[in-house]
Amino acid sequence: MVDWALIAESWPLYLNGLKVSLILMAISVSASFLLSVPLAIARVSPNPLLSKPVFLYTYVIRGTPLLVQLYMIYFGLAQFEWLRESAAWPLFRNAWFCAWLAFALNSAAYTTEILAGALRQTPNGELEAARSLGLSTFSIYRRILLPSAMRRALPQYGNELVMVMHATSIASAVTIVELTRTARDVYYNNLAPLEAFGLVAVFYFVITFTLVGLVKLLEARFLDEIPGMICAQALRRELLALEASGDLRGEVVLVPVANPLGLGQQVLGQPVGRFALAEGGNFNRDFPDLTVGLSRIGEALTDDPDGNLALIRAELAAVLASFPVETPPQHLKATLLALALHADFVLDLHCDAEAAMHLYTHTDSAPIFAPLAAHLGARALLLADVSGGDPFDEAVSRPWAELARAFPDRPVPFGCQSVTVELRGQSDVDDAMADADAGAILAFMRHVGVIAGEKPVLPAALCQPTALEASEPLVAPTAGILVYRRELGETVEAGAVLAELIDPLSGAVTPIRCQSGGVFFARSALRFVTPGKRLGKVAGTSLKRSGRLLSP
């Protein structure tokens, strides 16, 4: 029988041992990570004077047991008289310092190889995008390479964190009373192995799965806009094959990483790629308004639509060149616009926090992109002439629509049809989804004639185009635990309860209702919110909002 009284009596001892283990792990992991970053950069350096010593260090450390390394530092170094007589001796005779040093050096070797492997896997497109922005080598590493490598290395690094936690159990070999030493003392004093070691096993089990959960959460937070990036990889493979077979009828420009600046930003280890931290502002808002000054070309327009197309594109390029480019975000936006101005079609691949597939486009472009929405299985196709936020897709399409309306007597073609494709949510990243999304985009490209071959059969549309001004943002009236009551993609009726906010202190429940019926297509990834936080979006038909229609 289990001696529950012994477990209860020993509980304070285990908690103290747990505190020691967690502190030892935290300081060891922190030191090892700081050491591994420069070592990983040196490890991938083409200079052998940098890479070879690091290789030797990681080879030796990973090739010997951690316990032996701990003994060598704590017991072995003590035999050197010069060390005993040096100012460093008070540190090296301290068990805590020796354990920390051994764990940090050991973990740094493994972390160095993990980061080095991730650095080697950096796509060339990320480097090309960074260099096109004129970033220095230091900035490329700080903003692009290291954050990108950390994102790829997270699964392996999560395993390393677990291994370090387990490794703290050998600290008792140098007199530190951590969790395992506590269990051994309880066993020796009571001869109760099941209670002593069973409880410590439960502690390690809970800690391990907590670490795994935190790493998974961090992975999900890193995946801001990654669905579009993995879809771009699938598109790249297919487009290269189509190009080789001669089936491409035009030029296709694929940007694998559209926001290298955002990928490189972190606060407390969390990516914040939506907003520019140094300059402020949303990376996908406030693009230059290229309609400024276009009215002056009215007299130059002729009855030749092709001539007007070339004239307007040249003027748009001139207008873009007149805008100041002084900060990295301004440079990024100008670069993306320059790539898009001469395109017939622009697809801006994004994602929401948690969402069903949905699209945003100009009202006049609805017939063009309705087939894309059908192929993608979109649950909402949202239309606006002016959304109020100057997003990228609107910046390249709006000038054409406004010129056509300003000069109805001239044949002004819609020279750039653009759409923002929201590829579901941040964590919807896998090969199957990417392949399916890429297949839908390729089907659309066949539909508009960019790819040779018969037009594919158009699937039944899962939504009808609706005005963006009629969409309804759901806002938290109070703080609380957020529990959703309806699923994404559901068609809901007016007044339906889509979510509830639960006050963790009083237990009071606040229902979150929608005013109009429609499709519940997006929601927050957070599950505890504060007043004013946007909780979700409904694509309806009865509302008529004005001002800035997009999320901040």
C-alpha cells in the first residue's frame, strides 16, 4: 500500500528540491544559450579558424558523459595548485558553480549544433530579401538569420531543455540537494522506495510535459504569417516544374519571405512581426497612397488601352519613387510595391490568428477572384473600395479603379487585380495544407490563363461576396476567460452567442453575441482577454460600418 502520510510529510522537502532543480536548470539554460549563439555563427563560418575549434569543442563535449564532465570540473580541477591559489578558487570549490558550469558547457555544445544546423537550412530567399533591403551583416544575423533559425530549431531545442532538466538529477553527485537527492534521502530515512521515487517521477513527468507544452505554444506564436510562406514553398516546386515543361505563359514572381523585418523582431522571446517596434505601425498597413497626383495624367490618356496601361504603370512607378525611403519598413514597402506595380495579378498570402479561409479584395475584382475563393474553399470573400487602412493589396489595385472612374471616357484597364488570401490561422502549417492551397492557387492561374491547359472544373462556392463594411468585429466588454461556443466557418444567426467571457474571481459569465447573421470566420488565439480586445469577426450583410474597416 502507498504510504500517503509519508508523502504528505515529505512534501515540503520535495518542493525545496524542485526549487533547486528549476533554478539550476534556468541558470544553466540561460548561460548555454548565450554561449551557443556566437558559437553557432562561428560553427557555420567558412573560415576554418573559427569553425574548427567550435567543432572540436562540440565533438568532445557531446562525446563524453555529463557526469564525467561534472566530476572533472568539481574534483579534477581541484588538484591543480595554481587554481587553488588563484582568485577563481572560491568559485571552483563551490558545488553550485561547478554544477552550473558543467551543465552550461554541456548544453551549449548541443545547442550550438542545433542552431548551426538551423542556420544552414536558411532559405536563400530570406537572404536575398534581407540583402535587397540593404541590411548589414550584423543586421541580417540579428533580424533575419538567427530568429529564422530559432524558429526552425524550436522542436530540437525543446528536447534539449527537457534533457537539461533531467540532467539536474546528477547534481547530487557534488552535494547539491536537488529533486532526486531529496527522493534518495526520503528513501534512506524511511525505506519506502515506491513513495520516495514514485513521487519524484511524477514531478519530472509534470515538468517535462509543461516544458513540451510551452515549446509548442512558442512554436505556434512563431508562426505568424508562416502558412503563406510554406504555401510559397509548395508553389515554388510546382512552378519550377511548369516552367521546365514550358507551360508557364507569363512571368511569375514569387516572394518567399515578404516581411524579413517582422520575422526578426522579438519581445521576451515572443515574435511580434505584425508591428514595427522601432518605427511603430503595422507592416501591412499605411502603404504609400499611389493615387496621389495621378489625376494629372488624364490628358495623356488615349483610346489605346495597351498604351494607357504602359503609361499608368510608368506614372505609378514615378509616384512611388517620390515617396521618402528612410526607414527599414519604408524600404520594405517600397520594394514590395515596386515588384507588384507591373503585375497583372497580385496574391498577398497571409493568415489570421485562428480563422477559416477567407479573402479580401477590391469590389471591382470580385468576379476575378470568385474562382480563387471557390478553389480555396473560402468561407468569406470580403469587398471594399477603400478599407481605410491602406493595406498592400489595396495600394496596388486602388489606383486603377479610381482612374477608371475619374476618366470614364477613356479605356483604362484594371491593370493590377490584387487580393489578400488569409490562409486560415497562424498554427495551420503543414505540408498537406500547403500542397492543397498551392494546388488551388495553381488552378486559379490556369483559370486566368497564366498556366497552359484547360480550365479546371470550378468547385461549388462556399460563400458569396459580401461588403467588408458589413462585417462585424466582436469586442470584449470586460476581462475574462474566453470560451468559444461556435466553430469557425459556421453560419450564425443574428443574436447568436459565439463566445462567453468568464470572470475568474466571481464566476460571472458574459455572453458575446453577434448583431447580424453571417459566417463566423475569424477569432482570437488568446483565451484570456482584456476589455477592448477583438474576439472574432462575422461576415454579415446587414451592418454598414465606416472608417478603418480592417483590424488595427
